[in-house]
Amino acid sequence: MDISRGFHEFASDNTAGICPEALAAIAEANTAAAAAYGDDQWTAQLRDRVREIFETDCEVFLVFNGTAANALALAQLCRSFHSVVCHTHAHIHTDECGAPEFFSGGAKLLLVDGDNGKIDIDRARDVVARQPQLHAQKPRVISITQATELGTVYSRDEIVAVSEFAKAREMYLHMDGARFANAIANLKCAPKEITWRAGVDVLCFGGTKNGLPAGELVVFFEQDLAREFDYRIKQAGQLGSKSRFLAAAWLGLLGNDVWRKNARVANDFAQQLAKRLRDHAKIDIVFPVEANAVFVRFTNEFAAELEKRGWHFYKFIEPDVYRLMCSWATRAEEIDRLLGDIERVRPTSS
């Protein structure tokens, strides 16, 4: 058994390595000196490539990670007396250490429930209606996650409905797209159809979970909204002096539709894993499997026995719900090994 692999295969899609195409592109960019701080040819090519993919003249910015992408994008849209409507399980609320509030100078997050990780618009309407003028922070943005933190995917019609809700209240629509590629792989649509054509104002386009070593994109579909965002990036410590390597990795990922292929692989393995867990191991699958996440119900004792065998995965939401993630690098034999250990553990934990 290869201990060096760490048994982290299903802990997170962040545990996977760099996909070969991105790694090769980084090496190719490492052959000579180049202009620094984003004035290089790779960064320029990346912006053009993103505009081709989304079929619009958008503004494109590189940052190092998803927390910075979300926090700075929201800070660009908000002032300190504004608020952001998001799902109770939104990453900007649960996993970013107050970064959106910090970088916006104090904008408040207004939490809304909804099934399967999606914002319930009726509940959002109630939350917004309860903000008295001048006596509460003014709702300015609604943020959705695509794919959601619970592994589900907003349809185009659902995004349009959220956008219409936002626009009727002079609010912006932000999309946390840490797993945007997985949503595209599920919906099999052009990226424009679930972004600017559906009313999204700014997208945080994730690459790290799809095969990059680092680097996320902030894409503004309304150019006026991006005014002086480069200064915000610099002030936040997110301007890379050798940003050509971030850009080159993105070019490797976006070239030849590698980003779509990687996402399809991750999604397909998630479907296989869910089916085998449900049909053969009789494990309860908690949420619809629409991207690369599989949420299962384990007893704490059962999970502890698997952890003794070296498996690592996150406990999520409820006391007995755990998340298993697939990635571009998942292999069939890893699913076989996990299912084998589940069968061996079952008698001792039942």
C-alpha cells in the first residue's frame, strides 16, 4: 500500500496534485526573463482566452486563492454600510475567517437557508425585507456558489431567478465559482449561459480545485465595476511579481478544454463512488450528486474505524454527515480500495 499518497484522495479536491498540462505550461514559461507584475505576455493571453470562453469583453484579474477572490470581489461591490445575502453554508460565511467583512470594512453577511445548499428566494425576500432603512446595513449583493457547498448545481433558470430578485432591489449578483468547471461539466452549457447572460455581475473562477497549484480569477462582466480593482489587489498583497507563472498554469488548464475534461473526470468518479456506496455498501447518500462531492451518512464509530485505516475526510454540517471529494486525479483503484476498507470495517462497527 502506497503510504506516501497519504490516503487523502477523498478528503478534498485541494489534495490532488497539479495536472500535467498546467505543470508543462509553467515549465514552458520558465525559460527566460519576462516582465513582472502582470505585464507579461502570458497574463495578456490569459485575459484574451477568458474573454473567448465567456464570449464577452470582461475584465479579468489574477489572485492567489479563493478567499482573496471572494473577499476582494465583494469588497469591490460593497461599502462598510452594505450587506451581502448568502446561504447559511456559503464558503464566504463558514470558511473565510471574516475576510469579506474585513476587506469591505465591515459589510455584514445576511444568512439565508435553502434546500441542498441553494438560496431559497422566498426566504431571501423575507431577510431583505427585515432590514429597516438607515437602521440596518443596506443589502447590496447576493452571493451564490456554483457548484454549491453541498455538491449541487444551480440551473440557468435558478440563477436568472436570483438575478431578477437582485436587480429588482438594486443589488449585484456575485458567484463563488470555486468549482465552476464542475458545474459547467454537469450542465453541459456555454459558460456565458450561467454567468453574464443569466445576470451574474462578477464571477470568482476557481482553478486550484481543478488542477492548478494556485491562482484564481476574478471576472467582472460589467467593466465599470472593475474600476481600480487592480489597486485593491495590490493593497491586499495579491499582486504576484512573477504572475506569469499563475497565468501560464491557467493557460495550460484552459487550452484544449482541459478544464472541462478535468471537471468531467471528477464528476464522473463522484457518480461512480456514490453509486457503489449506495448500491453495494448500502451507505446513505445525503444530497444529490451533481458535481464532484459525495455526502454520506457515517456513524462516528464507523468513520473512526476508517480513519484508523488511514482515510481522511471532512465531517460536514450534521454530526453524522461526511464529505468525500473526487478530483481530476481520482482513479478507479482508489475507489476500489475505499470500498474494500468499508466492507472490512462494517462488521466491527455495526
